[in-house]
Amino acid sequence: MCSSDLARLHARHIFKEWNLAHIADDAELIVSELTTNALKATRAQRESQPIVLHLLASDDYLVIQVWDALTAAPDPRPHAVDAEAGRGLEIVALISDRWGYYHPAEGGKAVWAALITGAAPTSPEGAGA
């Protein structure tokens, strides 16, 4: 199992614990895309620094943030419709409510995406869950 799969599995458990199952599929996909991008960028520069996944939730938002040691800005690239790579940031932009990046004081960069949490869907009264 690769590192982005492990991050996604970990996030899935956290989202369940935080009662965010109603946005978990989108959130897991964002975790996968951001961690994959960070891993690929770090490997391409032959950096031995780890990447760091932060998950933050409030009543209003879930924020997914991935830090890596590189300072280069994320680079969304045009791609062919049938391309198997290069779509990560486009996917993040499409399914998140907002996304961006910043350079923390300790170095590197953090790429983040936010999803509105809203209220978890409820079953109609008397219906099985």
C-alpha cells in the first residue's frame, strides 16, 4: 500500500469518527490527490523530507492540508481528457469549496482544500439507517 493510500485510509477513519461520512468520499479523494502531488514533487527533487497531513474540522468546514518541504507553488497543468496524470489539482478545485496554498514560517509549502461540512444528512423519522 502506498503512502497516499495510507493517508486516505487514515482520513477515512477520522472522518467517520468526526461524523463527516456525508462528505467523506470527496474528502478522501482530496486527501489522495494532495498527498500524491506532495509525494511526487518531493521525490522529483530527491528530497528526503516527509510530508505532513493535517485535518481540521469545525461545524462549518473541513480543511485538508498537506505540507511538504518544497517551496515551489502548486502547478496546475493543462491535460488531455484521457490523460492518466496531471488532473489532481483540477479535481481538488472541482470538488472542494476553496483551495490554495501558503508558505509557513518554518519553510516549505502547505496546500489546502476546504469542504463545507453542513449538517450530516438524517434519516426520516422511523426509517432505518
